[in-house]
Amino acid sequence: MKTVILAICLSLVSAQAMAISRYNSQSMSCGKVQSVVDNEGAVILRYTSASGNPLYDRYVRNARFCAHNEGTRVMGVPAKDTSSCPVLKCWPLQYDDDDWNIN
């Protein structure tokens, strides 16, 4: 029984360590960006800000790819064909007025 529990714990740890793909959102159309996120579940999107600084973050298909205390929020990233392509990003849940809200 101890072996089974240890195996389960190790598999959970290894699942967290899986590699995540990285993409430059500005080299793809918005549809392609959304398709990549949807197909892979979670990806790192990088892009250059208006001031020329490199930026990146993790974007997800849905809240199942977030931590237990996070939900999702729609964010816009620049793509080849638009300055604001909507994708989901994990965001901390906050308790407010008897409801869990994403703030």
C-alpha cells in the first residue's frame, strides 16, 4: 500500500514538471494563438511591449490548468493580425460578498 501511495505522489510531482511550449504571439494570427492554447492546454506566449520590452506569461485553455485557488481571466496579447487577441490567464480567486470572484 505504501508503494502505491508513493507512486501516486511521484506521478503528481512529475506531471507538474512537464515541459511547456513557448511561442511568439506576434508571429501568429489571433486564430492560431487561440488554437495553440486550446490544443496544448497551457503555453508561454511572449511578445514585445509597445515600449520595446520583452514580455511573456502563461496562458491556458481553461481553469483546469490553473492552481486550486485560481480561476481564469480574459487577457489580450498582441498577434500578427491584431493588437489584442483574447486568451485566458490564470488569476487568483478572491472571496468577496459571499461569492468567489475573479478580480
